[in-house]
Amino acid sequence: MVMNQVIVRLAQRPRGEIVIGEHLVVDRDVPVREQLEDGELLIQVMWLSVDPAMRGWMSSAKSYLPPSPLGEPMRANGVGRVTRSKSDKYDVGTVVSGFLGMQEYAILPEKKIRKVVLPKGVSPRLALGVLGNNGLTAYFGLFEVGHPKPGDTVVVSAAAGATGSIAAQITKSVLGCRTIGIAGGEEKRLWLSNEISLDDAIDYKNDDIGKSLKRTCPDGIDVYFDNVGGVTLNEVLKQLNRGGRVVLCGAISSYNTPGSPGPSNYVNLIPTRSKMEGFIVLDYVKQYPKALADLTCWLQEGKIKYEEDIVDGIANAPEALLRLFKGQNLGKVVVRVAGDGDLRAYRSSL
């Protein structure tokens, strides 16, 4: 008997903002291939990750990964359970992660997935966030690029997001840095100040970023963890200390506006002897085990907290992506596909 599924197909490559029904199209009753090749697995998707990087994968521009193919399920990280296997490495019932795509079922070769190993009682979806790519991105961006030291002044943009919130808490709670978070809206500003106890927080939607940075960082900025680019990056560059480090993690403010101008204040890198460096988390795969062990420890010790923005149903995955780009989320955006029987956000309840 043929099994059908719902997929979200990349139909066109957007040049500006993403339009549901034009760029991302929901297709129903799509048949799932019945026969598996040797080494392949049929995986029921449990949870999907929604990330800013997906906007880049929709583009044909040269990047660290090939573009997500047109006419196929939109590329997305996910966790799922093996339901059929022609692999000697993964048995039926094993929970795995990888680029499962925006669909209910994925067929992948064993080399394209990895087993999910998490502390007992923790939802597999954490392997998509704080104990997955977001936590790892924050970790390596800080320790391999930013090199914050105790007593440094660190500024983190998109600090109420999935990656920024982890970066901010590592610098504040683990390393003992003076940490300033930037986010959009009063709810997020209060969360940064009250829930994760940053030294100060800036609401970029209602505050003047330049003046607020001068107020909150009177002695200048040593490390900037940048998730947004644009105006915020330009203002930070004016206030770098000598030897400042700018970690280029993302530039979500310009992903939907091709041709956005670069920061005019980059010349301040010269007199301050500062550096601005990009990185990709995939470059540090061999170091994942230690990083995940550290992140798990900090989570269990209460040094890291997290929030989740859960959207229910694969057909709502495109809307979940738009929520991210509109800044409507607090914390990690995930889509429940099959789920694991629990829609509650695990708020550091280890």
C-alpha cells in the first residue's frame, strides 16, 4: 500500500521577502517511495528546526552548501525516528538527526544522518537547538573566533533568539563577562534583563542603538557577537576597543533585501587593531563531542536557560519561517511534525 505525505516544496527562489504559496508551496498526498536501497532509511520526521540560514539556502548564490533544489522539499534540519531500515548502523526506532527537509517522511542514506544522544528525559527537539546547531554555533563562535575573557564587555545582537541567547548566557554566566543583549520589543528586553540576568538590554525597535550602546558600554566593546548585520553592526564598529573582536554569525536584517550596503564604519577596525571574522559551525565537527558535553553541563547547572517557539504541523512550517524573519519568536523556532507526545517547552527542566 502506497503511503502519502505532506511536504513543503521550494517552488521558486525569492529575490526579496518570502511569499507563501509562491516560493514555498504545501503539497498534500505526495507518495513516499516504497523501496529502500541498501544503506537507506525511512525516517518519520518528529521535529523540524527553523533557522535564518534557510533564507540563504533558498538562494542560488554561492555559499557553504549548494542551494536547496527547486521542486523538492525545502531543506531543513530535523530529528526523526527510523521506521524502516536497510542499514547495519541504525535499527528501527533509533532517533536520528540531519537534513530531513520540510516533509513528514524522509528517505536518506546512513551517511547523511547521525544518532541523537541526549540526557534522559529530554525531548529530542533539543538536538535542534541548545544541544544542537544553535548551541554549537554560539559555542564555537565565542571560543574559536571571539575569545571573550572574564571582565570583557560583550554585546550580542538577536540576543533573545536561538543562537544569540545561548551566546549571551555563556559570556555572562559561564565566562563572567559584562554582557549586553540587543533584541526587538519590550517583552524580549525584559526577558534578557530579568530571566537570563544580562547586565543590560537594548530594544532596537524603540531605542536609539548608537546612544544606547554608549550608555550601556561606557568603556567600549571588546567582543561583538553579530547575528543581524546592518545598522547594529555599523554602530558597534564605532565603539570597539583596541583589539576588539567581531564574530560574524549572521545578518538576518539584510537576508530579504539583496544589495544592502556594507558597514561604513569598518575602517575603525584599523586604528583599533580589531578583527571581524566569519565562521561556519560545520568546520568544527570533530570538536562537537566536547562542546555538547560542556553545553549539557551548563544546562544542568542552570547556567543556560532557553525558550522555544513551537509551531504545530508541517503545513504551518512556512509560517514558522516568516515568524522568524518578522521577529515574532522568543527563543528557538521548531515545527512539531510527528512530535514526541509532548508539546510543552522544556524550560531547562533537566
